[in-house]
Amino acid sequence: MSIKSSQTLVEEAIKKIETLNTSEVKELIDKKEITLIDVRDIREIWKEGTIADSKHIPRGMLEFWLDPESSYYKANKIKDLKKMVLFCALGLRSALATKSLVEMGFKNVAHVDGGFDALKKSGFQVIQKEKK
């Protein structure tokens, strides 16, 4: 049995989505034109923190929380969303997640090249999230 590798899936996704570098993200945040969405697992966020003012929507729930037809729909998570810019640890999961949202019909969506790691290295404010 031959399967597509995860790397191939990511490469295919990147060809179909908008990718922003950290300076573009900073510029859009300064203009208040985007909502940053952290799609990492909550345990990653507890361990490493997240970017200040970002929203957390776990990768495994993304499509369900953003689908008004889903029983998991989270209207409170997505109200007042501007352009959604997704990030994960390094930019692989967020690329796949962004492609999925584009396929759902979302137009104003992109992901961060290099993910949380790149944002952190570029001086974005990291905040700690407490376990609830």
C-alpha cells in the first residue's frame, strides 16, 4: 500500500493557501486586520505559552467549531473574527488546517510560515496559559 506522506500533504496545501511571514503578521496585527489562531494542542500551550491576544482553536476541533451546522459550533470563539491567521508549532499543521478552511469556503484565511517558533523568535509577546 502506498500512501501520500504528511510532507507531501503539507507541500500541496502550501500551494493552495496564503502564507504570511512574521513581519507581514506584525504589520496586520498593528493595523488590527487579523485574528491570530493557535491550533496547537492545549498541552503545548500550557508548556510553551502562546502569542498574546491569539485565540485557541485546537486543530482537531477547528472545522467543527467553525461550522454553524456542527453540534460543536462555537459562536463565541469566532465572533468578531477578522482575517484568520493560523499558527501551530512550525507551520505544518497550520498549513493543513488553513487548506481545510479554504475547502470549507472560508476566504479570509492564511497561516504563519514557521509557526509559533518563528513568531517567538521575531519578538511577539508570549503569554502563559494556566491549566483550568
